[in-house]
Amino acid sequence: LTAISGAASVLLSSEEIAQSEKNLSLVQDIKSDADALIAMVENLLSITRIENGTMQLQIEAELLDEVFQEALAHVDRQSKQHDISVNLSDDLLMAKMDVRLIVQVIINIVNNAIKYTPVGSHIRLSAEKQDDMVRISISDDGQGISGEAKKHLFDMFYTAGIGKPDNRMGRGLGLGLCKSIIDAHGGTIGVEDNIPQGSVFYFTLPLEEVSLQYE
């Protein structure tokens, strides 16, 4: 798959390919589908490693503000067509996590919000304390998700069949991977309605208390 994607990249840089709109479109489709399959395989491997215990989590205390900014630096290129904001109840709010995996969870959820909401929609990332946990929420004001779909969104290979029609490569692995990651952290993940419109995806992580010392 990596070879296919690499070959397609080489073809896309060819002047001969660029001069033919039909050929250019075909090569772009090859690259897009190869990249999507690569992501699917990587997700499957990650889920397998988490569930069979061969992936060791690297747990450290991390600032949520920095984690959000890292994730937003790698979201879908279509993000510029949406209004994405971060709202933290405490700039020093910290949680215990394997930061690489949690960044992937945030990227997956934000990319879904970008994919399944109209251009110009608002996507909001927030975090707050909940007893000894931190609740991270990613909300949108799109069309929302049906009650039946909510029951299965985190099942492996389930897709809700909503949103844009170019979803042939959607295999329902993103949210399944997110659940495996959050479960491995001892947290919970879910989705609820965003009143008056849209959806809120949320997950919890262990809180890291910040102690400030003054001299």
C-alpha cells in the first residue's frame, strides 16, 4: 500500500499526467484510496496491539491545551472550512495519558466532525474536571446522530451512513480505535446530543492535580 501511494505521488508530480484532467483525477483517486487503506490497516494493528496487551502505554501528565493544539495541527485539510475553537476551564488543566494515542483520538473525532457537518459549522473542543477525571468534549452544530446510530457508533466496522456521499472508504474503524484507546486509559467514551443542534463526543481521562509552589 505504501508503494502504491508513493508511486501515485510520483505520477501526480508528472507534467504529462497534469496535462490530462482524466488521468490526473484517476491518479488522485488511487492515492486517496491507498492512503485511506493504509490508515485502516494502521488502525486495525493498533486495536490488535491494545487488545492483546502488546502495546505498552507511555503514561505521563500532559497539559490539555498543548494536547489540543498538537491534534489540531494534524486534522483534515478541510478544517479551514469550519470554525474550530478551544475552550478550557483552566489553562493548567492536566490529565494522565499516552499523548500519542490521545492526540490520535482527538484527530479522529475532529476529522469526523469536519467530514459530517456542513461547511461553516462550528466545532468546539473543551475540557473540565469531573471529580478525579477530566472530561474532554468535542461538539459540533451539524445535523446530529440518530438514537439508533448512537448505540453502535463505537462498534467495530459500524458506519452510521450519514453525511457526505463520498464515504466509500469509511470502514467504521476510527471510533472503534478511539474506544479501545480510552478503555486502555481507564476512561469512558460516548456521544450525546448538542442542544439545540449537533453532537457532542466526549471521553474521560485520569486527572493530574497541579500544585503551584510560591517562594
